[in-house]
Amino acid sequence: MKQPIRVIFNNLATLGAKTGVGHYTAELIQALSERPEVEVSCYYPAWFTRFRAPTVDERRHRKIADQVEGKRSSSQLKTELLIKLKGIVRRSIRLVSRYKLSPRFFDLYHEPNFIPLPSYLPTVVTIHDLSPLLYPQWHPQDRIAYFQRYFEHQLQKVAHFVTVSETIRQEMIHKLGISAERISVTYNGVRRHLREQSQEETERVLQGLNLQRGYYLHVGTIEPRKNLMTLLQAYVQLPAAVRKQAPLVLVGGWGWRTEELQEYYKHTASPAGVRHLGYVKEEELPALYNGARALLYPSHYEGFGMPAAEMMACGGTVLASQAEAIQEVLAGCGGKISADDVTSWTKAMQRGVEDNAWLESLRVGAKERAKLFTWENCALATIAAYQKTLARK
């Protein structure tokens, strides 16, 4: 029997509250750990979470509060200290990474979050999307500065790339000039608990959230590329009777550059029937999908479109924009609407309330399509990429 491939992961994204990359990393590590072909180790120890610096938005909100009080609060001083300390720790880790990420201990290094650490190992990097390069206006300035400093400089040093969709693979080939043989597609998986539920299970959770079945749903961090302003403007144009029958529920935290949207939500959308739940417990998410009339997904750009896959796995209907990666995931299931066409979104939401047969027709084949998106399949495709990488070396 062949010796397993010794892989070391940068698992920083799994420490603390998880975003999309964090879920990807944690689920892939777990799925790989169940395979005999690989032996998985992680780079960051759990104690590193103590050095987590606040996000850009957390820092901005604390700064505003301190300005209102007219003084530098202890929270601001703590924030500044954490940022400096985290910078020192990260620079130290980059310095020692060449020793830690060494052929003496491992065969391959997998960086799941775009930019690898310095290493003597053959390196595989996951590219989730190219929005920081293609659409820098949608991101915080510090993130763009980080990408400009490190991302393109590292491209030629990477042995192999994995992407979460064929859409992103083609973008890498045509926009970054990376050869096709250096890129493998490894679709994301849907977490196992995101499945169809009984009506009793769903209603028990919804009751605790003060919701009734039949609402429209959006899932994801609220940020510019998600195109929530179009969705909110379309929703408030619905007749009052339709809005009463089908509230719009937003699941996910406020991200960056959302000041204008927050004002619109507070003064216009919320009074019209839009509810923002923020982050919800992981165990509540299946019920939110199962209880929804449809998932609304008007994004300008995605690398994969995880909420669409999750909604299909829960047996639901997706009304989505024409973004290529989302349509790749849907593969003909669901409704397709131009991202910025407010009127078309309004008409689709009204029809979804008045024509249940139409919604049913849009979910035909969705559950079967969703069966493709498992973390086991992702792990197998990732192992194939590892094998290709080492064979080439």
C-alpha cells in the first residue's frame, strides 16, 4: 500500500467565527481526514485565536462610539494593541513557516485562502473567486492592499490551484494567464445537516424566531457584490398584501461598505416587512431554508454560490441572478433574473406568492443536482489534484 500524502493545511480561517472560507477549510479537512490517501496536519494552533484582531467594521463602529464619547476608550486601546500584536505574530509566523512547512515533515502544503505562506513544499492554493482583483471597489481597502502586495507575486510559485467552479477556472486561465493543467475544479460541498426536514422540525425552529412559513430568504454576509439594495428596492415595490403574506428575511451579518444600505433598511425596508436576523445558530439554518418560499440570490458575482446549493439540498426554489458561477451551480434549476433589473425582481416575487405551481416547476431536478455537491466529492477531487501536483514534481 502506498504511503499517504502528508498534507499540511493553513487552518487559520477555522479558528473563531467561521465565514465561507472557514467552513470550506473545516469541512475539507474533516473529509480528507477520513480518506486513507492523505495524512492531514494543521499549521495554526488553537491558542492563535487570542490574537484575533477586530474586523474593519468592528474597528470603525468602536471608533465612532469613542468619538461620540470624546475620548479614547479602553476598547479602542485594546483594539490598537491587538492589531499591533497580531501583526507581530503574523510576521513571526511567516519567518518560521519555511522551517515548519518543510519537506522533512510534509509532502505538500495546502493554502485554502488565496495567499500562501513562504514554504519549500509544493504548494496547492484554493482560489474561491477573483473579486479582489476584478472588482476592487467591492472590498475594504486593507484587503485590496494585501492582495496587491502578495497575491500576483505568489502566482508563479504555486505548484497547483484548485477552484470551486469551472467559472473561476476559466477566469484564472483568461485573466491571469495560468495554464489549464495547473488548475483543478473541486466543487464545494453542502454540510450534511442542510437537508429536507419535517414540517414539525421546521416550525419548531421558526416559532423561536417569530417566523411563519412562506417568507422569502436571503443568506450571506451583506456586502456590495451581494446586490442587496436592488433586492430591497424591488421588495418594497410589492403590494402591501403581498409583502404581508411573504416577508423578506435576511440572514447574515453586516459586512463592509453598507452604510447607505443600512440607512435604507432602517427607514424604508424594515417598515415594509424586511427582517434582518443577522447571524443565526448553525442548527437553525436548515429550518430557515425549509420554511422559505424561495431563496433570493441577486449577487453580481460569486465564485460558487453556496446558499443556492444549500437551498437545493433542502428541496427549495432558488431565484437567482445571471452570475455565471451561480448558474453553473443551478444547472438549469431555479429562476434566472437580471441582477440589476428591479422591476423583474418585483414581478418574480409577486408571481412567487400568487403562483405556487411556478415555484414548484423551478425546483424540478434541484435535489438531484445538489447531490453532486458533497464534501466527500470535494475531498476526492482535491486528492486527485494533490496526486497530479506530486507526479509533476
